[in-house]
Amino acid sequence: MPSEFDLIRRYFTRETPSAELGVGDDAALLAPTPGMQLAVSTDMLVEGQHFAPQDGPGTVGYKALAVNLSDMAAMGATPRWATLAIALPGADEVWLRGFAGGFFSLAQKFGVELVGGDTTRGPLNICVQIIGEVPSGMALRRDGAHAGDEIWVSGVLGDAALALANLQRRVELMPLEAASCLPRLRVPMPRVALGLALRGVASAAIDISDGLLADLGHILERSGVGAEIHFEALPLSEVAQCYIEQEAVQNCVLAGGDDYELCFTAPPERHAEILSIAQRIGLPLACIGNIKDTTGLSVLQAGQAMTIKATGFDHFA
């Protein structure tokens, strides 16, 4: 039976050329780039809550890092280093090999180095801390939205929640439709390139992890403003469009969560520049509404305010 330290050496020790000291000591030693601020975020994934026991270990490893990279994208930060704490029911080396493969495949894509962490025995629980850099004073934040700003989102909304709803039998998709939505739930693509491009352009930003309405609501609360969005303007996949008349699917789009797209605000004079960014990085961006000087969030459909029953995911609701 391999020891804890054997597992760390086999599956989680890699070269860390940008760290002064990486895995193997009591702490990592990092040297931030002069003129940069550090952006630090932590996310936890719990089996049965964030992923299913039958999910492949490679997709679990991928998603464990992806959700943290999405936080870096929302801050306009370049991801640099990560730490990983993982509780394991047992030393399943086949599972660990798959998990590490998924984790490091995404880490390599974004230049992230694993510089430390911890392992212990217990119910499967994965906690990743990520550290990025952003030029001083250039971070995207939640508190910068102003009345008159446009509201934008990247990609399409609702497919991850739609995939989960199908797995839980709350909606019924055809097999090919379900197959097209499932990767959005299990292997989301963090919008790091967009976050970097929005430095100096967006007035506020957030990633959509708990649902569009909930996460946009955080921007509104921190900025002391309100918003009006247009349901018809929300970007949808072909699958979501086919079922959008169903209330459950509308809830997936507005409040489903797990999209890991960016929602951001920007002055209207930046509109053409944002469309140019979309073309340059190859990612669709949709303007879905406007920031208002009065508090509150309304969703209009055919000019009429929709009745909203749920705004997003809450672990303790």
C-alpha cells in the first residue's frame, strides 16, 4: 500500500520553474512579478454535491482546476500557481492517475504550476487554491458598475444546468442533445483570455457559477445599482432554444449555475471594442441589458417583467 508521500511524489509532484520552492517542503516560496498584485481564490468540490460518484476521475481533476481558473478570468488575472488539498477514501491509484491527468492537462494549457497542498483520508473532497497576477490597479472587480453601463455575457447560458436537470430527470432531452450539453457541466472552459482582454474595458465582472441572476446580483449589490435584462437577448445553444418555452429550462438559463461564463458591464462607448474582442479571441459575446440607477433586477420578456421564482444556487438554501 503506497504511503501518503508516495502518492504525492507519483501523481502530484511536477517541475515548478517559476516558483522558488514548490512541492516537498512546509510551504512554497513564490516571487510575484514586480508591479503586479496577487489574486487568490479557493474552491471546494465535494462528491455528491459538485460531481457524481460515477464521473470519470479525469473530468473531476479538470473541473477542480477549471472552476478556480474561472475566478482568475473574472478578475482579469493571469493564473500562475495552485495548491491542492484532497481527502481520499483510499489510495486508489487508478483513480488518482486519471485525476492527476485531467488536472495537469488543464494546468499545462494555462501555465499553472502546482506548488503544494495536502492529502488525507476521508470522504472524497477536493480543495484548490489558485494564485494569479494582475497589474496593480487593473483587476476586474464587482463594485465598478455604473448606471448606463451595458451588461454582457460570454458564450451560451444554461447548458450545464440543462445537462444536470436531464441527469436528475427534471427535464427530458434526446440522447444527442444530452451529449452536447454534458461537456458544459463536466469540462467547462475558463474564459481566461476574455478576462485579460477586458482589463481597462469592463467596469465590473464576475463568473457565472451560481446562476446568471444570482451572480449579476452580486455585481449590483457591490456597485449599489440595479439592472434590466432582456430574456430574448440571452445567448442560447440550439438545444436550449428547442426547449426554452419550458419553465424548467428558463430556470436553467437564468438561475442554473455551472456555466463558468463571464458576466461583465461596460460603458456603451466600449460596445464596438467589445465586439472586436469577441472576434479576436473567437468567443461570442452578447449584450443582454443595462445597468440602472435604481436598485433591483428585472427580466423583461416581450417587454413584460417575468415572474422569477429562483435566482441561483445556494448551498444552504
